[in-house]
Amino acid sequence: MRSKYEAVIGIECHVELKTASKMFCGCPNEFGGEPNTKVCPVCLALPGALPVPNAKAIELMIAAGLAFDAEIPAFSKFDRKNYFYPDMPKNYQISQFDMPLTQGGVVHYWLPDGTKKSCRLTRIHLEEDTGKSTHAGSGDGRIAGSSYSLVDFNRAGVPLMECVGEPDIRSAEEAVGYLEALKRTFVELGVSDVKMEEGSLRCDANVSVRLHGAPEYGTKAEIKNMNSFRSVHDAIESEIDRQIAVIEGGGRVIQETRGWDEAAGITHSMRSKEQAHDYRYFPEPDLVPLELDRALIERIRAAMPPVPFERFERFTERFGISVVQTTQLVDNPPLAAFFDRVVAICNAPAAALNFVLGDLSRLANESGTPAADGKVTPEALAELIALTEAKTINSKIAKDVLARLWANGGSAKGIVEAEGLAQVSDPGAIAQFVDDVLAANAESVVQFKAGKENVLKFLVGQVMKTSRGKANPELVEALLREKIAAR
Amino acid sequence: MDPVRASAREIARAVNAREVSALEITETMIPHVAAVDEHLGAYLTLTPELMREHARRVDARVAAGESLPLAGVPAAIKDNMCLLGTRTTCASKILEHWIAPYTGTAVERLLAAGALPIGKTNMDEFAMGSSGENSALGKTKNPYDLDRVPGGSSAGSAAAVGGFAATISTGSDTGGSIREPAAFCNVVGFKPTYGRVSRYGLIAFASSLDQIGPFARTVEDAALAYDAMGGYDPMDSTSVDLPLQLTAGHLREELRGVRVGIVKEFATSDLAPDVATAYERAYADLAALGAELVEVELPTAKYGLSTYYLIAPAECSSNLARFDGVRYGLRVDGADVGEMYEKTRAAGFGPEVKRRILIGTYALSSGYYDAYYVKAQKARTRIADDFRRAFENCDVIASPAASSPAFAFNAKSDPYSMYLMDYYTIPVSLAGLPSLSIPCGSALPEGGSRPMPLGLQLASPLFTERALLGYAHAYEAATQHAAKLAPVQMVTS
């Protein structure tokens, strides 16, 4: 039954910007803390206080827009969105109505199977966050039945960008892919921490369904209260099922806001559109319109790192790295940047990938220091890869050298030369090691001759040990076979 | 030197020269002001201890060799300006007991220049009104006839200076709230260009129009107070980042070569005969000082009132939303938060404030926004354009500051007749221009027994404060109208 229908989904995200101070005052922009300790006359809306825009927040907005090829207009302005709510100190929110900082743009993203998708952006605009209400006396923290409410204004005035997406998304998986793309892009750019659990990313989904091929959209419901990507996925799935069931049952989907109930796994009606507010937007008279200097925009563009989707295409298509490993790299921007630099020097993406996701990541995990912050420079790793590729050292030695680099820094070549770790490929020298090992392990020779093939591995190991790891293992194996056969 | 009657310049000179201490001035002023204010009602709060504290600080600074432009000058602060630790009410029940936890920029600068805070002055609630009668917390009388209004909204600040209960004071002007009460109380009231004085700490009425300015008994004192308060403030995004041109040392004595615009549409025939005669005389006096009188046209000025009464209420409906009983000020409990809001605001705001919130909410509502708010903004641009064109032919525009001299209490019962008092000041405010009212004679008002002061409004192009105060100074020097009237004797000294 579900296959007859197509879902149409548009996502609106609120993302808290990672600035040192709040949007319109000097209070720290930090999560948590004792209630009402990060406040001042401005963010408490005391009489007579005035907002002053945070220049850094505007720069981060421009970077966010540029990352998605949005248009950055020459002029922008703030507007007041008027409505009463106890956690909104001024009873209006400074937001942007008809002249947002960015217009249009496209979010390119990928699905777990590597399929590339895109979703157009309507706009990204800048506003301020509200405080947080806590409802007490009802037992479950809900407003219904509570006897009083407490408000914490620490979050009030934190810069918030609202990303409005076009209804280009067709499934719950795509919704998650889209959100992951936003998240990894904002993290890469340093625009936001994007922590759903701390509320620095909050999103609503507008969901409707229609028969495949239908020219018009169905009636949409707006889904709220989703606090993880998993819950976004599940809420959308559940809502698609609900709407299809309504239609199949001969009913009509009504336009409303619905809340996701994580525990029950369903959405429930919160309010219908008839109760919608008239926000009485008008230009914020306490702020002057923003004139965006082209030179500033170009400076921001020039300083921007590659966006994750650009890496995704390069890694999968040029380097032939798997979607899973690419995603792993791209989701760790400093590591991806480190990897990019290593490859730029040594031009051996496969080997670089093995080191970066393998031994380097293991060393990083064991020590607790992020891989890209350690003493191993991209130059040193590139050199190590070059030594390995040239068979100057074998992979076992390479591991050791990497461990030394991790512990003390320095250059790979320097360590190999200082410690005489270069691989021994001289058959004469290796023959001596082999003879010694065979003499000391007569028993094993007998076993091998009796057909126990895996004894050879042990003997190779013994030779490597005797050579302190430097012998070329391929030569060792060949010589062992030759010399045992000759006995 | 009598600190009650002396000018700010004289007081500051004497204090800087250590002929008298700021504390001595303070100890003279405190009992005098208390006695006068029994009759005048200019103050909502007197701050004698704070005044002494500032006086000691000024004396210490002077003793350390500093010279302060307003050293020891007793100053009254309008009660919509935050002053740390003092009650700041906007003359509203909703803020009746609110103590400001910070000091606004203009007041901070005034005090830093050596001024001494006498107290906080009464006003029309949230600066909405033209008579002072909209105060929810007190009745201020006109020092020149205690049966008449002092004008508004800066009622107490004008009355205090006019009644010698302060040397200078701060006012705020949105559509005439400095100039009209200045005219009624025989003092100089100066509204600088929008953006010249920081609004940080000024409790907003209409953000795009509100501007702080001084009251004084002389142009020079107004200039000194403006020089102290004005200038860019990073805390106010709408304050102008231009170097402040100091005015006090640059005043002039004549008007040779100055073209004074007389507005064709502001015919003196609209005024009472006595009043008309006084203004015609004032224009002639300007000419006698060497000015060339030129007729200028402001064809859109007649739309000023209706434009203003859309824009200002729209902004106030939003600005006053924060008074909700949640964080500070009056709270009247209700069954739920919505009822708490309703009861708090019903009890906390007076009728004129409620009227303007309603008008503004309506004007911004979906479906009406374009027809009212957007159209009013377009009209505002046209009015500003008219002034720009007029200033191609003149340097300053002269007009009445108010439609009549001070009227009796309760004389203007319908709001519109009250709004008409600001007919001449509102277009200037909409254009953001610097302007002032200066005493220009008197007239016997309707039903009055004493001649009441009149004010001449002078308005000049944006950011020409120095020139404007210069013209006013020349007129003042030649006419000395303020000295021709004396306030009612309120205390026997």
C-alpha cells in the first residue's frame, strides 16, 4: 500500500552558532551553567537596554551560506517577530523576515549506499534563541497540571540560524542524510557544535504524502520535538504511515503541528493552523540595516575549508575509497584535512587511508589525543608511506616508526637512518639469519617437511626476530623454502 | 553666587575655581528643591544622598586638578532614564517600584562631566502625552501658573528647570516631548539629531524617533549639557559614529548671512491672535539680527500627525511587550500565564498607553500592515524629503514650538486635541532633524490671568547642532525673553 504513495518532506533547522558571546550582548555563549548566571540587561530585556549585533555571528552565517552556494545579498536587515512567551524576554524575537542574510542554495548529501542527493535551501536567516522554561509541580515536567514555571535565561540571546529547506526530500533516510550533511558542514566550518542533545541543533519536519505522480502536494503536518537523527527518522516514518492510513481510511489529513512522542513511537496533535500566531513582523528599529561588504564575503570564502561533500566526491570517485571509510574520514574534519595533506605530499591515497584510519587512529584512541593534534605531522607520515612504498622498510618496521613518531615526533627518514631500520634485502645477509634459525629449530624443520605448512610462518617470524625486523620478509620466506628443501 | 538662580556655566566655573564646593551647592539645593517641589510636583524621586555622593566625588576630582564642564551643576533626570540604584518608573504603575540596576549612557556621561543628580522627574507615562497629565504617579504643575500643565511628556524636567528646582535636566523627545514643555515652561529645550545621543538606558517609547536632549535656562547651558551627553556609543547601534562637534564654545551673537525659512503651510493665522503676534514679532527679531527670511514649503508636513500616530504606536506596541510581569515590575497573578499577562498589563498601563498599544498592534497586523505601517514609512520618507528640499533654500526653519501656550489641567479631554499640540514638532521628529525650542515671548492664554511663555522652534539640517545652537544663542542674546517672565513664587526665601 505504501508503495502507491510518495512522501514530500521539508526540513527547518535551528542551529546555535559557535560564537564567544551572545547575539546582541557580551554575555558568554555557553551551554548550561547555574540558571540565570549568563545574563545582562540586554538579554534579560531590562527597560532601556539595546541590542548590538555580533559581527562574528554574521560572518559565520555568510560562511554557512557560501558552503551551500547561497546568494549573499548586499543588504540585509533584522525584524521583530512579536509574540508573548515567558521565556522570551522582550516578548519579541529579533529575527529576519524579508531580507535574510542568505537566499537560496543547495545542500548536496549522500545516503549510506553512496547515492548522491540534493535539497534546495529557501534561505538561512539569523535570529536569537529564547530562554528555557521548566514546569514544576506536575510531576512529568509538562506545562499541563504544573503549579508554577521557572525560566532560565542563560540561553536567551544565543545566536541562532534558521535553515529553511525546500520540500525536496522524499524519505526518512534522505532526511537523515540531509541533516548529516548540514551537521558535518557546520562542524567543518566551525559554525556550530551541532549537538542535538544540548539543543544546538533543533529541527522540525514538514511531512505530507501524495500518490506517485500527483501534481499537487498533499496537506502537510509539521513535526516537532525530535531530539536525535534517529528520532527524526522514526518520526517521519511514523507520520508517513499515519497519513497514508488516514487517506486509505477515507479521511483527510489536516494541517497541524504534531509532536513526536519518542516513547510511544507516534506523533500526536499539538495545535492546528487555525490557532496560528500573527507575528506582526516589522523592521527592528533598534538596529541599522546590514550592508555586506563584498570584500568581507570574499575574505570569508577564501578562508573556508573544503566542504564535506566536495571531499566525499573526491575521496570516493578519485581515490576509490569506500563510502563507509569516506564518511568516517569526512565526519572527522581535522582528520580529513590531515589525510588530504598527507595525500597531497605522497600521492598514495590507499596507503595513507590505511595509516590514518588504522595505526594512527589506534594510537590516537589509546592516548586520547586526536590524531591530527599529535606529534605526527602530515609530512612525516607522507615520508613514512614513501619509505614503505619504496620497500626501504617493511610494514612491521613502519608500524614501529609510526609509534616512535607519535611518541616523539621527528622525521620518518631520520628514525630509520638513526636506528638502522632500513630493510635488509641482501640475500647473503639474510642467508646467515636463515641458517642460524634453521640450526636452532631442527624440530620445526622436520614438522614442515612432514607437511605442516604453517610452521613456515613461525620460522619466518624467528628470522625476522633475529634480524630485528629488518629482513625483507618475502626474501626470508623464499630462502627458508629453498634451504629446507636442500636439507 | 546663588546656586538656585545661577547658570550651569557660572556654577561650573565657580566649582572648578574652588570658590564654592559641589557639596555646598548640594546642601543649598536639597532643601530648596524639596520645598519648591511640594508645590511644583516636578520630581517622582529625590536622591539627596546620591547627590551628596556625587558632590564629594566632584570636589575630590576638582581638588585633584581636574576641570569638569558641569562641575557641581544640579541636574534632574527624566524618569525614563536608568540611574543605578534609583527608582526608574516611566511614571507608570507597571514600573512603580523598579530600581534600575545600571546607568544609561547619556546620564552616565552627564554625571561624569560633574553634574549632580537631584532626582528623577515626572513625565507622561512612558513618554506618551503632551501635558504631563498622563503620569500615573504624580501631578506636575506649570511653574508659571500652577493651574496649568507644564507640557509633556518631559513634564517634570521642564518644570524643574523653569521653576528653578534644577539648573539643567534631561528630557527625551519622540514627537515634541522636549520642545513643547520647554515652550510651556519658559526654558530652552533641545532635541539633537536622531542618533547623536545614545539611547542606551532610555526606556523606549518609539525607538526610531526617541532622542535624549537637555533642558536649560540658557542656550549655552543646553550646549554644555549636550556636549557632555552626546557622541557615539557602541551600546546603541543607532547612535551615529561621527565625531561630536562641540557646541558650547562656538555660539554666535548675530545672524548675518543666515537664511531663516518660514514655512508657508504653518500660517500664523492658525494661531490665537496674541500668539500669532508674538511669533510674527519673533520672525521680525530674527531678521533684525541680520537673518534673511525666506518662505519655504513643507507640503507633506500636514501628514505628520497621522504618520507619527502609526509609526510611534507600532513601535511602542512592541517595545512595551516586555512589561509582562514575568521578570520585573508589577505582577498581578492569574490562573495561568495568559491571564497573568492580561491582569498585569490591564492594571499596570494607563489609558493613553493602552490606546497606543492597541493602535500599534492593529497597524502591524497581518492584512493592515501595508495599508498603515508601510504607508506611514513612505510618508515619513516624503516628509524628510520635503525638509531636505526646504534646506536647499534656507539654513534653519523657524516655527512655533507648540500650538498654544500652556493650557489648564483637564482642558484637552479628547486625545486628538492633545495630539494637535505637537503639530509643529512632529514633522521635524519624523525627519530626525536637530531642533530646539527657545523662549520667544508670552501671551495671555484662554481663560488665563497671567501671560504664559511661548517657544520658538528652530530646526536645522541633520548633524548641524553647532550651527543651530549658534542661531538660538544669537536670538537669545538679543531678545532675553526668558528673563521677562518670573515663575510663581512657591517658597519664601
